[in-house]
Amino acid sequence: AQVSTLNMFKRVSVLLMAMSVVYKCSALCLSKPFIARYSRVSAVSSSLRSSSIAAKMTLSEDSVLDPVEVSKRVFASDRRPVILFDGVCNLCNGAVNTAIDWDPSGKLRYSALQSNVGRALLQANGREADDISSIVLVTEDGAYVKSDAILRITEELTPLGLLPLRPAAALGRFVVPKLLRDLIYDGVADNRYRIMGMRQECRFDADGELEDRFINDAIATK
């Protein structure tokens, strides 16, 4: 009986720890350090410029390649996963800054959901081109959304030179039910504009200083 009770205690402890990881990944965006990190002007931020979504980010359909062809181009010579983020969301842009800082070896690439590359990758993976309801992690083999995307991204990050987050993120992905994880994610995502507002222009790397991290939107054009 004591052994059974001990095993049950261990299982509950693991579940609670995994749930804590998912909650912290989502709640990170609401923390004071995160907000301070977003507000601070950094070298990363200075290398990024903005352009009007209507005027510069989305071209006419006649000028954009087929989504499958765009996907092939994105992964033709670079197999790193691509994070599609809401380019007008202040909260999301702060998260991108943090992810770049926590990914010193450059394991991940980025593109705005509203960009031509982003829209094409959404369509190539069975989503609507204008669906910006969730962050999306796109790989050669498919795409992950909501909490699955967050946890898989977290697996690649190493914050401030500390231990990698892979073990804890993997634990959260396999132990905590997806329904619960997505409820936590939706709670943050559905209120992201209310939390930190939005910008009128979409973020992308125009100066080339982060060329290795941000996908050139020109590869989506004919």
C-alpha cells in the first residue's frame, strides 16, 4: 500500500510539474521581466524595420507563387523550422525578441503570419491564408499550432546560458492533455491585443542584420 501511494504521489508530482511548465511558457508573456524586455530598445530591435501590411507585405495574388512552391523554396537549402508569428502583435514581437536571445545558435527562423511567405506556408499546411489566430511552427514534415507549437519551440531554447528547456518542454507536451494546454494558450492568445496592444505596421528584417533568422519575403514572389 505504501509503494502504491508513493507511486501515485510521484505521478501527481510529475503532472503538476508539467502543467507548471505549460503555464509558465504561456504566462511568460505577462511577466514584468518580459514586458521590460519588450520595452527595452536593443540591437535586435534596431535591426528590424516596419512596413505597411497593405502596401508592402502582401502583394497581389498574381505576383505570389503557389503555396507549395513557396514551401519548397523555404526549405530548399535550409531545413530549420520556421516560426510564423503575428507581425502586428506587440506581445508576439516581444516573444520573438526573447526567442532570438534564447536561441544563440540560430536553430529557428521567423516570418510574419501576414507576410507572403507566412500566408503561403499556412496554405501549404492546410490553413487559411489569413488565419492569424495562432502561432505556427512549420517544419519540412508539417506544422504545429497553439500549445504544441509553443512547447516544440521551447525545446529549442536555452535562456541566459542556463540549462536547455527541452526536457521540461517535452515533459509538458507528453504529460499534460492537449485540451488543457490549448485552453491556457487560448486564454493568452485571445487577449494578446488587449494585453499589450498592436501596431499598424508589420515587422520584418529589412536591413539584413538578421538575414539568417528572418525569411526574405521575396522568395514568395514570381
